[in-house]
Amino acid sequence: MLESNSNKVFKIFSYILMSVLSITAIMPMLLLLTSSFTDNTTLVMNGYSFFPEKWSMENYRYILNNSTLIFNAYGVSIVLTATGTIIGTAMTVLMGYGLSKKDLPGRKIISFILILTLLFNGGLVPTYLVYTNVLSVKNTFWGLLLPGLLMNGFNVILVKSYFVSSVPEEILEAAEIDGAGEFKKFYTIALPMAVPIIATIALFIGMGYWNDWNNGYVYISTKTDLYSIQNLLNRIQQNLQFIISNASTSGVGQAANDIPSEGVRMAISILGILPVLIVYPWMQRFFIKGITLGGVKG
Amino acid sequence: MKKKIAMALILTLILTAFGGCGSNNNAEKSTTQNQEGTQNQANTQESAGTEIAYTGEPVTVVLSFLAFSMPSAEGEAAVEAAINEITREKIGVEVDLLPLDGGSYTQQIPLMLAGGEQVDAFSMLGMSYSTMVNSGYTLDLEENNLIQTYGQGIIEEVGAYLDGCRIGGTLYGLPQNRDLASPNGYMIANEYLDTIGYEYDAENVNRITEEELEDIFARLHEAYPDKTVLVEQQLARVSVFNDYAGGDWYGVLMDPANSLELTDLYSSQEYMDYCLQHYGWNRSGYISADALTNQDSAISLVGAGRAMAYACGIKPGIISQESQNTGRALSAFQTEEEYVMASGGFTTMCWSINSNTDNADAVMRLLNEFYINPALTDLLSYGIEGTDYVVSEEGFYTYPEGTDGNVGYHPNVVVFMFNEFIAGVWEGNDIDVWKQTKEMNEKATMSLAMGFTFDGSSVSAEYTALNNVYEEYRNQIEYGFLDPETGIPEMVSRMKAAGLDEYIAEKQKQLDEWAAAQ
Amino acid sequence: MKTRKLKLIKKYIPIYVMILPGLIYLFFNNLMPLPGLVLAFKNYNARGGIFGSPWAGLQNFKYLFANDAWYITRNTILYNVAFIIVNTTLSVLVAIVLSEMTSKVKKLFQSAILLPYLLSMVIVSYLVYGFLSTDQGLLNKLLVSLGGESISWYAEGKYWPFILIFVNAWKGVGYSCIVYMSTILGFDRAYYEAAAIDGASKWQQIRFITLPLLKGTVVMMTMLAIGRIFYSDFGLFYQVPRNSGALYSMTSTIDTYVYRGLLEMADINMSAAAGFYQSIVGFILVLGSNLLVRRKDPDSALF
């Protein structure tokens, strides 16, 4: 079929727009990459540059020297993200599906509570008290997994609206007539149709875990082998900040020498991004799958 | 059938959500230790003359402090064991060290205290002493004659400085023995001084005048137009002679040896002169255009060769310390003659005991031991001899051969410790550096407000507003980017709008009351 | 009536079981700490704990309404409004454009725009500094080479609304467009096929099919954003401007004000008061906008 002119224009516009956006997005990242390969004195002298005067592997060498710490943190991040994503996505999808039943008694109340949790936060200290004293998760893996990230109202609402708008009740009713119970309806019909939203939620939750440094910062104080990559990076940053703001307090300045230099921090950031760079394109196939399935339904 | 599987799956989900109970955690640890504590409250003491030998179960005390380099698990365990060897028999106490790294320390301590976890003694570094006291976290150290009974060593070591940690007359913290006051000066890299042909003393502190300093900077700038002459940093206090009574700079004593009248530092002529000096330097190009946003430390900038000088407190041993830090030979130039021992300086890093502790006696005994026992101080500050440090022939402490500083335990905290003066001397200092430090302390001008601490809770709204105003102008004016003749009046008028006068009035009121009660 | 409800409940037992894990989690994670909000009205003392501490009335809120402080509220609201408008427009645009793309390059584009989201704000602040630093910034080097003059970016507040809106969009669009993309993916292709047969061009298809169908999602996302209108991304407003005093009037928000004001004070009461203040305002706004939306388009309402 011949493509009309206006469609061609649209196509060209699309490509130009996306190219511009992509370049804008990537360019600073290239800066990040080059600075991680730059000799540190050059960094201090000349600042960042796409073409540094002196290339160096010293930052990555530093990482290799401290490999136990850094690769351990990597491991923690990966396991945490995998576990959290699986459990969190399951919980969220289940709840979202449940709430999508328009005639569910108590639906309004539960939805309200959900929104309430989005808008109101007890604050750091009360939350900390609940998790530390009631649930005893401090300095454990659960302290990384449970607080805040496992499930939130926003994701549940997304799932709920998806089910409401994209999974027609007629199909579910048809299955019911055929004798299927609630679980069967969910498992055999709704779930396969929900692949795009499941992928989306999994992505959100996964990224939430991968990027999080807060749980590690608050709930891990003595078990240094439970530091995730972002937590590690953040700690380095916080320590540096502390030193700078207390610079003239006697003796603090010396400690500055122990803090990894800027170049190393850049390198650690790169490490933090790599897995996502690998996983995300692989995940994108799930977004495409949805089209085929969606097209099949009548 | 599928239903059953689904049910099982969901049950598993629920169970995993609850799986956190019963795992290794501080709360559990603290309850068992609390139980131990109450059982051991009555440690049997057999007094043989002045020697008290402790029998029965030792009490575990948790000591938390800020560590810039977190020790390895083995390093920490080894140090704990070594400390316990000494303390177990001598005072019936075992210590559990809880080092936390820089940024998280200030967040963790209030959280742990609020959460009722066992933290028996902790340092106030990075936190506000008066807020912590007001929140009820700290123990009254004279309750039941606690410090008099178990802390005689502390009283002897610290002497009159003890009063510096009183709030409203009650003693909540223990000050340290360390450099408490030092004159301000500048460190300049020798290489550049040589180029401009300036004669200087590389071993001792050079006493120079402000004019001579101007001259040096001008010549440095001329010789090296591309380098920054002076790195501007946020100093704990600007180099203006005053006592920041009450712990903050909103209302200070400009004549602390003679007068108890608080005035506004920022309206003073001295502050104006200080800022004008930096303004002049900035206009002459001695200061980097990026100084406002710079996040590199002076040490790294000078070390890298991008800058040539920076301001510094001139304390004994500073030359070798800073030269080591920057990796360049530096010389010290002192411009101040007089310097104040700030009345609020004792509480910056003082040590306090948790008000909820189960075993105040044991904690006090432990702290007392740290203040008087050099072996313990060395263990806490430097680690195990042979593994974490070695002592050279001349008596200096240094890293063991081939470790390059990568040892199991070196938290870099000697200056935050209890009694720096009984610790070993690290390489690069003079062997009698502690004696010199004591002398420097004694030469400082003592403030009449020594022992006064301010309770600012009724003016906290003003305080936050004042902070915001000051933070907005601070770097611009003090680094010389804004003309002080216009900038300072503007800042002061905004401070007044934020409640500066009310704040100072409240502080003065409390100061007068305190003075009357002396 | 009651028996009907009971019958429904019985029928939906499996559904309740599905919802249960989520509810339990929300209970511990969000509801149990909620009473801690009283800290905003108390003067915390460790001896009394949270509930035993003395009351302080509204004293902890005073500092948020200080004479000087009106500009932080102004900044917070205006920035959030700008963020909502700019980010939503760009996200929807990108989502539509990407979902119409079929070539392999699409994957590349998608990954590229998501990358910035992965960086922590601290690293972003370094990168921004790499561009905007006065002495060595790439932007100034470019300006000078084109014959212009160096600008002291960190000393002039007027540029910063644009800078911050740009950085926020740069970081966030790749992420927020995902929601719209999956929504679009869920649309029935039949609509598009029918329209194509009728001779509608791409632009028309977008205007008459995609956009209306997307409306519900946009409304919902916007309402949730409104609920957060008094909050701000601390990293964006504190780290990126590098805490430069000259920029305070243009870049301070409620969160940075609280942080700077309290600095080392660790005053639980005052920060709790700030959190409470932000939540209440957001809550009222969401309630209000939800009521409005419910009247016009009940399906899009949050509750």
C-alpha cells in the first residue's frame, strides 16, 4: 500500500524527534564514560571533556583493587532487584486485578486507603521504628527488600486501570459460564492479556530496587556486605559531603584522602548502569508481544 | 487442582512477607544484652585498698563512633578482643564497637536512640548537642554522683573544660582533650614560593602581617596567572576574633575576655574588613571563578596543582600533616596573633551516654578508662600493634611495611577520641606534638561565657530562617563575589526580617541568667 | 440486599485472597507508621517516646511560614506545574511516536532516552557542572569559541528555571513515557485498521483515536502528580545547583528550605511538620481534582 505524503511526513518527524532526544539523552552519558577513563589529576585540572588530555585506567584499576567490596555490592543489587521484582510484581498485579472488579464489596474503601498511602507518609522515624522494632529487619536482607519498594499504590492503580480498560468483562463472563472459578479466570484469561502491564510494572519495580540507596542507608549499619551498588556510591558521596562541610574541624581533612576520587565515582556509576543497559532491550520484546496478542482478540 | 496450587502460591507470598521475624538483628541483640545487663547490675566488687577487682559476668557496653574508613570485620573483632582483654578484668566491662561511616552516622544515631537500640555511648560529632540533649537522649552525668564515683580520671584529665558541656547547669557530655583553639593562617605550596623568590621557613610557622600576605598573593598571581591563588572553603568560623557563644553565630561576643554583651557579628566592622579583603582578592583574580560551586577539597586542588594556597587552622604538626595530605611541601603562614577558645567548642565532639542505658556505671567506667589508659586509646584509634600499625625507632606510629594504609582497622579518628594527648604520635608530627597542643590551648583567650550553652527551642523558627538567609549570602560575600559594602547590609536586613534581633535578645537573656547563677 | 452482598463476598473470596498480601504489606509499610505524624504537633522527648512526648501545638509549623519563606512555596508549586505540563506533553508525544515505529531503531531510541533515569541526581549534578562550570564548562568553552562571553551560570538565577525544567525532563521523560506506551499497546488495533481503511492519515488517527483513548491515563497521572505538588526532588533542587547561594531565590523549594534550615539539628518535630504540611496540601488538592474529574468522566477518577 502506497504511503501517503502526510504519513511520510509523520515518519520523518518521528525519526528526527527521536534522534534529537536520544542524542540529548546520551551525550552527557558519554561525558560520564570518558571521565571514568580520565586520569584524576587531569579531571581536577581541566574538568570534564569529551576528549580528555590524559586517558587512564586508574579508576577501573581502583575498582578491581577493591573488587570484593564493589562486586559484592553488585551481587547484592542483582539479587535484591530480582527477588524484589518477582515478589513485588506478583503482589501488585494480584491486587490490581482484584481491585478491577467493579462490584467488589469494599472496593471503594480499599481504593481510598490505597490513595491515602500515596499521599501520606508517617515519616522516617515512625517507619524506621516499625521496621526495626516490630518487624526486626535492620541489618538483614529484608531491610533492603521490604521498606517502601515492594509495592506502592501508584503501581496498583496502573494495573487496576489496565485491567479495567483492556480486559473486557464479557470475555471473563464467558469463561465463568463455562465453569471457570475466579482464579482460573485470572490465570488463563486476564493474565496473558496483561503482559504489557506486567512488563511495565516489573520494569518500574525493578528500577526502583536497582536505583535505591535509601533502604541500604537507613537499615544497614553494620553489615557492610549488604551494601548495594547505589548505596555504596551514595555513602561515598555522603561521606565526602560530610568532610567538605566539616572541613576545618581538626583532622577531618585527612579523611578526604580515603574517599574514592571523582573518576572512581564515575566508574562506579557506569557499573551501576550496565546491567540495565543489558536487561532493558531484552525486556522490550514484552512490550511488542502485547500487540500481537491484542490483535488476536476479536 | 489449579486452585490449590494458586492458594499455595499466595500463602507462600504471605509467608515470605513475614519471613523477616526472628533473623539476626539489633533489637534482639539488645534485648538479650539488656537482660544480661540487669543481671549484672550488681557486679561484685572486692575492694583491696584502692584496687577494685571485678568478678562475675562482664557487662557489654556498645560504643558508637564515626569512622571515616570503616574497619573490616576481622579488624574490628581483633580490636574489640584486645580492648576486652584489658577492660574485662580491670573494670568488668566488655566493649562492642559500633563504627558508622561519616554521612550515615548523624542519621543513624538519633534513629537508633529513638528505636531503643543499645547504643550506650556516642560522640556528638556532626550533630547538634543542644538538640540531642533537648530530645532527651543524653544522660545526666552527675546523677547519683556517676562521674564523681567512676569518672575521677576524666575529671582530672579534662579539668575546667568539663563545664563547657553543661546545659542549664547539668552535665550531659564529656569534652575531649585535643586542640581546642588555634590561630588561623594559610598553607602555601613551597614550589610557588620558590619561583617568586620569597624567603620562608619551611620547618616552623612563619608569622607575617596582612600586608605581607597581600604581597605574596600578588606575586603568586603574577607568576602563575592560570592558577588559582587561594582556594575558598567554608571554614568553621571566619577569621574574625569572636566567641560564638551559644553554639551559633547569630549573636556573638566580640570581646569575650571582658564583656558578656552579644552583638551581631555580621554588622561588625571586623566582618566587613574580612569580606572586603576577600573581595579585593577576588577582583584581583586570586580566586577561582568557580569557587561558589566548587566541591573539590582544598587538599585535592592544591595537590593537583590547580591552586596554590588555602586557609587553615595552624596547630602543631600542621605542616607535616598538610604536606602529607596534599603530596606537596607546604609552609605555614600565621596572620592571627590572638585566638579564642570558643565557649561552644567543647560540645562539637563531646561524648555522651544514652539516657536509656541499662548500665550507666559500667559505661562511665569504660569511658574513664579510655581517658586515662594510653593502651586503650591506641587500640581504639590505631588498631592492633603489628597488624594495623607499627612503632618506629623514634617512637612514631606508622603503617606496617607494604600495607600502604590498607589495613584492617584504621578509622582515621584519633582526633575524635577521648584523650588525644595520651595517644601515640603518628608519623609526620613532632614527637612532642601533644605538649605543643596543650600549650597552644593554654595560650588561647578564654571566654567569659565558658560553660554557657543556649537552648534555642523557642526561637527555632527564626533559626531556620536565619540559616537560609546566611547560606544564601555566605559564599558570595565571604569569597568576594559580592561587594560587601552593598551585600552585607542587604544580608543583615534580611536577617533582621528573619528575626535576628529577637534571636540575639533571647540568647542574651539566657546568657545573663546563666552569668547571674555562676 | 444483604444476602446479595454476602453472596458476592463469598464469590469473591479468591479475589480477597489475592488482595490480601498487598493489604498486609500496606498495613505495615504505610498505615502502621502513620500515627507517627503526630510528631508534627509534639515536642519529641526520648523519655516519653512518640506518644508520651508533650504537645507543641502548631509551633513546629511556624518556620515554614516565616516572612522570608513565601518564595519557597511559590517555587515548589510553579516548578511542579511546569514539570507536569512539559513532561506530560513530551512523554505522550514520545509514546505515540515510538508506538508507531516499527523499525529496529526503535529499541535503540527507547533504551537511549531511558538511560538518564538511571543516573543518581548526584552524578547528574556533576554532569551539569561539566557543562556549566564557569572556568571549564563545555558550554562556556563553546560560547567563547563562537565569539561570545563566558556566563557565570551558577551565579545567575534567571537561567535556572529553564535549566531545571530541562534536566528534569531529560531525566524523567524516558521513564514516564513507558506508562503511556503500554497503555497505547493495549488499544484495540481494530480502531486503527478501520480508520486506515477509511483513508485517515496518521495525524488524524492520532488525533481522533489515540489521544482520546489516552485521556484517562493522562488525567490519572496528572492527578497523582498534583498530589505531590508540594514535594520536590531534593537531588534536583539541592545537588544540581550545587547549593550556590546566588541561586536560592530561584531554586529553593520547601524540601531544600527544611534541609538547610535544620542542617545538623536533626529536629524530628520540625521535619515531621514539614512532611505533614506537604501531605495535607496534596491530599486536599487530589480530593478536589478527583471530585472535578468524577463529574466529567467517572472512569478516570481515582476513587
